[in-house]
Amino acid sequence: MARTSKSTPLLISLSVLLALRTSYAGDIAIYWGQNGNEGTLTETCNTGKYSHVNIAFLDKFGNGQTPEINLAGHCNPASNGCASVSSGIRDCQSRGIKVMLSLGGAVGSYSLSSSADAQNVANYLWNNFLGGQSSSRPLGDAVLDGIDFDIVVGSNQYWNDLARALSGFSQRGRKVYLTAAPQCPFPDRLLGTALNTGLFDYVWVQFFNNPPCQYNTTSGNINNLLNSWNQYWTASSINSKIFLGLAASSEAAGSGFIPADVLTSQILPVIKRSSKYGGVMLWSKFYDDQSGYSSAIKSSV
């Protein structure tokens, strides 16, 4: 009897350890920049909720166009009014938060016409937002941590060339992080080839506005989402940390919003078993402010 009573706690402890080994901790990434009522970049990082902030968007570039940044109601780049964002970038970085410039978005004029065009865009990004030098840096003199690809319109051509060109600048001393926000149908029709380069550090897959692979808000079915996560994204050869990209409120997306209690009780416990799990990405800071979504899920992410 004494031998039995001693072995039981040991077995339980081993079971607990095994369970813990298959569950990975994650972070929360956020998009900021598309609503002037979402607070400043400094205020965003001061919340202590986010590990990565994507500044959205550089929505005009490539194919010979003069690049333009659009930060909605935050500032007017035409009058150099967005240079003040530099202080926010540095504040975030001082807290260990990575700050990226997001390219693309749902509304914009962007494309790449050739490999040479991709290199030209990379040079522009390096000199105007990263470690290079320019007299006309739209966000001031702060050096961003990297570039985010949120490519949702146009062609799939030459994004892999852009990724390679940007990654090449890491050889100059400071790493240029690359992130991407593909749609959950796998492979992403626009970014699939770029992701296959293996150069992206973080990939926040958009599991909203994508009925084939999102949460079914009518039936509560989570199978399509979990199948996409397990059978495609985390099983793929993409060597990146994968984030579950979500709408921060029902108003933030046309479909696919996941209530916080469903996420924490039914979905996160499953997807956190993957060693590729990186956390959750939310669209966007404005909607997160309205819903309190990140506060409701943070302890479970």
C-alpha cells in the first residue's frame, strides 16, 4: 500500500509535465493607424498588452508610383505631420515591443512590376523607414524593426523578391524583421510564394472574413478553423511563428468574429499545442479599445 500511494502522485506529476510541454505561451500583435480615435502609438504600447505593433498602412507604392503612407486621422503626411510618430516608435521599442510598417491593406494602389521594381521599393523602405538615410522620412528619424506584408489586392508577383531584398539589409548589422498577414485559405493566393522563401519571422493568418476556414458564428462550429490551423498552416514548411489573426470585435469584420470565451475555452487550448504557435493578432487597436478583447484573452494567450 505504501508503494502504491507514493507512485500515484508521481504519475500525476508526469502527466501534468507532459501537458505543459505541449502548450506554448504566446503574445498579442495589434494593427494601429487606421482610426484617429484609437489613441497614440505611445498610449498603445503603454497598455502593456501588445508585443508587436503594425503601423497601417503604406498603401501606395511600386510600379513607378511615389510612395504614400496613410494613417487615417492620426496625422497628415503631406505636411510632414507624421514625423512626430517617431517618439511613439521609440517609446514602444524601449518597452521591448517590435514596431513594423505594414504595406498594403484592403484599399490602396500598390503593385510590383518586376524584380527590379521590388528592389527599388526595398531601397525606399530601407532609406525612409529602416536603417538607411533620407531627407524625407515620413515617420521621422526613428528606425522601425521591420516590414509587414498585408497584401490583399492585385497580383502575387515579385513579393518574394521584395522579401529577399529587405532581408538582405539585415546583413548591415540590424536585423530587418519580416511579417505577413495572409488569408487563412492555404496557400494564400497573393503571398504564398513569398512565404515559401522562409524569410518571415512572424505570420499572422487572418481567420476572419474567410468563411471556408473561420469560426462559424451561426452554428458555433470551430472545425474549419482548427483544420486550417493544424492541417495546413502549422503543418506547412513555413518556418515562422504563426499567430491566429482575429477581429477584435464583431464590428471589426464582416464575418468570423470569435467571442472571447469561445476562443479561450475551445480554440486556444488546441492551437497552443503547436510549437509554431506565436500568439494572437488583432485587428485593430480601435476595435480592441471598444471591446476590451485583448484584456479578456491575454491571460490565456
